[in-house]
Amino acid sequence: MTPTPELNAHIKGLKTEEARNDFARRCETSIGHLRNIAYGKKCSAELAALIEATSGRAVRRWHLRPRDWHRVWPELVSAKGRPPIPTEAQAA
């Protein structure tokens, strides 16, 4: 399990519990599930896209799926600011 510090920071940056719950609602999930993802639980591709959009791209899809983002979203391989593509040994 790989923690997602970007998601954790985004959640912590929401100053009130109401704001955190609203963010989760707009992501179509619970704040508890988002916290689990922030601490390393795997995120679905659909939820990763919702989190990216809802966070205003503060949390990117590749942050949420660091091992396989390049296979799930091949269109991001040439995106500016993308992380290195993991080697197959790292992705396994």
C-alpha cells in the first residue's frame, strides 16, 4: 500500500468537517474512504478521476494510482509534470 500525501494534505487543508464531508460527497464517497485512500488503500480509476476533478487537480490521478497510472490513462504519459513511469518490477 502506497500512502498518498497529496490527498492527505488536500483533506487536511479543508478547514471544517463540513468542507471535508462536502468534498467527499462531491467525489461520491465518504470522508472515511478518502482517508483510507490517503493512507494507502487502492483507489479505483473512476474515483481517482473524480478526486482529481473535484480537487481542482491538486490531487492528480497519478498520485492515487502510482503503480499503474500510465496503463489506466495512457493519454497522461505525455502530460506535463507527470511522474516517471514505473518499471514493471515496481509496478508488480
